[in-house]
Amino acid sequence: MINQTLLADIFANTTKTSWQARCLTQLNNSGFANVGLVNGHGYSVPDLTSQTWGIDVDTCYAQCNSNIMPYQFDFQSFSSSMTNYFLPYLALTAQLPYETGDPWRNIMSFCLAVGSPALVAYSLTITILNRLWTKRQFDILREKAGSDTLESFPDFKATIRSAQYLLQEAQQVPLRASQERGWFSSLIVFQGNPNVKGNAVWWRKLEERLRSTRRGVTASLVAQVALAAIAYLFTVIASFMAQLGDPATALQISSGTLWLWLIPIVLGYISCGTQATDHSIEDDLSNAHETAYFAPEPPHNTPMRAEQQGLMVRPGLSPQLFPHNTQTQSFFNTPNALRLEIPPWMGASVGGDEELKGPIFNYARLFTWSQLAQTFQSAFTATLQNISEKKRCTDNGPSPPMLQNLGPHGLTADSRGTARYCGIGTNGIKAYAKWAGMRAEVYRRIIGASGAALFLQWGTTGASVLIAYTTPTVGLGCRSGSYLLYGGVATLAWLFLMIAMLFSHAAMLRYQSEHILDPFKQFQRDPSNNPNTNTTAPQQNVYERDLSHSALCGAAVLFRYLGKTLCVLNTALLIISSLMEFTGGYNNCWCEGNAFGMGSKGWVVLFKNSSDLAAAASLPWVGGLVMTIVVCVASYGFFWLGSSKT
């Protein structure tokens, strides 16, 4: 028996154009014949009373299915939801740091960030932790450089500061140090004296250029961040004041919450700082307006000036020097760059994302960047130690005592003596650190960045799942299921890309080992030898990958492509899920009844108004919102605090 008075009250408190109102009308027109009524726990009840919440999913299929109730698009609701919950965040993605130098890679950067917030949070955290490590280590070096024993080199302290700034800013590119013709050791050792500045001038000019090309805070950036944050806060406040308990509003908030990670990420990159363009670092290093001193070839020992070649933006291996003890004109010559090109695996790069420009790919550069930073630290440490022990820089290596008259250029020697003075020797510089030589600090950074990434990822995604799951009908449905799927795929994509990074490093270590054994070994076959002709000459000194090396290369490529594919699909899932919410795509029996998680036991809420729903679900809704805000504020607080200390 149907209580008509109660039914009239239900109709009066229901939005006439909503899916629930249309379903109620359909049931009323059928006289509630063969209707399975349920209470708030999904159990069957005989009559429509104040304890009745809705109908079972079988009744919904019979009375309110899409073939009986065709889909109706509500533009007013759609436009309001899009304006409040979607467009501000979509616009905010334009403020993510791209700087890849290629439109397609910029699109991939967008997909990597949106498809896996864990990945972009990990890259940002690694960047900040690297900056903190650099500051700690180089503060020690600057303190040592400021001691009385180094009074003959007043600019050494400023040079160390400039090198620190370069390391902190250059994380978004594959930067390599090279001893080609003794250049890197010359940049470290030749700091001049009180009369001649030496390379101290070059370092100072480099820091100035790096600061001038840094990405600034623009009005559009501030406006978009403020718009997204204010729109979300105002919408949430208005929703709880005017429509407390309205499930439609709560579900729209849960959908918008999925995007909230953008605010701390964008603000974090602003605090941390990036270079404005993909070629800023490269241009600043190769700026021809200021040449640098480099050590000459024997038997000369007077420094010469040229455009520096000791720090270059280029992926792959750092060229090794010819491993002979004889000092000849070709001693510091290096193999042709073509010999260092690593052959692809099935057409894909083995080096992976480490070779690509852009802050989003910083996750893949941790090992190579750490190796470069350690090279800088070791070179400065050895140089400062030799100076403090008053050792001269000679062609045969450090030799005491240091002369009071250091000459017109300060510490001077030929390329071999300069290399030995800063501890590099004649073996060149390695781009890839061996596993055994990796410092424990590197792994601690990985663990810390992973924790921060998962905290932000699941702090926002988890809140969305919580709100959607606890909204009656309580259970795993289309919304909560899609949000949970989004978070799971985002985490899995991040893990796959991390695994790909490890395999890429292992594969490149194999190439580096072969290159160290024979710097003139070629990794790619000479394309001039055409296998389709009879004049093909036998390839000499060409490295061929064995099965284990090919397996490493293949695993690196496969995991990387799998991770990126998941990010692209997950980006599409997030956008489609948001649009489905705002267009009413989830308004059907299968989704409203949580048939995904409950199957035939699912049921649909029809007979309760906002006040009733508020009593049942407002606590977890508020909890989800508070959880999101706390996570975002805490994440940005960490990003800001870490960046401010560098």
C-alpha cells in the first residue's frame, strides 16, 4: 500500500528534471505495481513508509531502464558543474612545467602528469631533495673555500656557489661533464688569482644567465591557481550551506577532488623553480659572449681561451679518454660522437626518459644527476684539499710546496696535470654510476620521494573514493570504482616507469663498461656499409649485444611504453569520468544501484531528501573534504619548505 501523503512530500522535495524524479514519476504512473521497496540497508520492506529508502535494482531495470526513460541532457546543470569543478583545473594544467622542446612530448608530459599524479609528485620531490643535498654538500665546500689557506683564490667560493646553482637548475636536462681536451678539470682548477679572474668570471656569468632564464611567476599563473582554489572552496562552502546532503552535489565534489593535486604540484614547481625554456641550460652553457680558460696540450702549460666543452647538454655516455700512458697530442682526444650512439631496441631508445628534456622526466635522471653532482663535489674537494696543503698544480700532478707567485693565471698546468690536481686523473668522467658505488643517500631520496608521491596521489584520490563510496547507495559503484581504478592505474604506471628507469640504467652501465674497456669501440654498425650490396666491408670493433644485455634493453623499453600507455589511458579515464558525472552519464540503474559491486543486491535511492541523506553521509563527506585539504596543504608545505632552504 502506498502512502500518498508521503509520496507527495517526496515529489515536492525532488528536482523535477532529475533522473530520480523521472523514475518516481514512472513508478507512480505504473501504480507501484510489482515494485521491490527496500530500506536504508537494502533489505526488502512491504510498504512505502518513512523507513523506505528506494527500490531494488531489478525493479529499476523493469521500470526506469534507459529503453523506458531515454537519456536527457540538462545543459544548466552541465554548465554549472563544468564551470565549478572541471574547467578551472583543466586550465591549470597549462601551468605545469613542460619545456620539452617538442609539441608531442609536451602532450606526453600532460598525460604523464594527469595520468599519474604520483609520477609528477615523485619528480618534483626528487628535484627538491636533490637541491637540498646539493646545498648541504656545497655549503661545506664553500666554508672550506673561505678559509685563510685559500686567500690566494678569493673567487673560489663564488665559483662553488655558481656550480651549485647550475646543478640545481640543470635537473631538467641530461647534463654531462666531459674531460674532452681537459675541459672539465680546467673549469674547476683555473680560478685565477687576485689579479686575473680565470674561469671565475665564466662561472659568475653562467650563474647570472641561469638566473635570468628562470621561469618567473606570471599573472596568468597566479590567476589560474587562485581561480581553481577559490572556485573549489566557494563551491564546497556553498554546497554545504545551501544543499547540505545533496548526493548530486557531493558526487560532483568528489569528481572535482580528483584534480586537486594540481594545486600543490603547480605551486610546488613555482617554489622550486624551473628554467623557462627547453634550451635555456644549453644556451647558457654555450654562450659565446664569455669564453673560458682550458689547459693546453703538452708541452705547453699556458691556458688558452675558447668556448667551453666540459659541460654539455647531451644524453648517453660521457666520452672516455684514450687509455695510454704516453702524453701525445691525441691524449685528451675522444672518440667520434657517432661511436657513442647507442643502438635502439626495436626502434625505441634504451636510455629512456633520462635522455628527454623537461621537469616531468627528472624522475629518470636521479642516477645520472647524482653521478654528475658527485663528480663536481669530488673535484672541488680534491682541489681545495691540494690548495690547503699548499700543493702546486704541475704537469706531473700535485707537488708541494705551492709557490707564492702563482703566475698570471693562478694554478696552471697542462691538461694531464690539471686533471690530476682535481682528482679526476686521466680516466675520464663516467655518466652512469655503478650500483655498488651508489651512495645510500640516493636510495633514501627515492624512498622519501615515493612516500610523498603516494601521499599526494591517494590523499586526493582516496578522498574522492571515500565520498563516492559512502554516498547512498553505499558501496562500490561506477563512480567510486572508476576513481579507485584511476588511482590504481596511476600508481601502477608510476611503478612501471620506475622499473623502466632501473632497467635503462642497468643497460647503459653495460654500454659504459664496454666503452671504458675500449673507447674507440663502435656500438652501431656503419650505415655506409649497405648489407644489400656485394661491397659490404666487414665491421671492425663493433659491439654486439648478448642475450642478457638485449633482455635488459627490452625490459627497459617495454616497461617504459607500458607505463606511458597506462598514463595516456588513465588521462582519458579521468576526463571521461568527469564528463560522465557532469553530463548525467552515471544516471542509470546500473550505476545508481551500484550493480558493479553489489550485483543483484543493488538498490537505488528514490524516497529520501537531502536532509535524510545528510544524516547518513555528511560525516564521511566532510571527512573526505578535510582529508583532501589537509593533504594538499601538507604537500605544498613540504614543497615550499624544501625549496625555501635551497
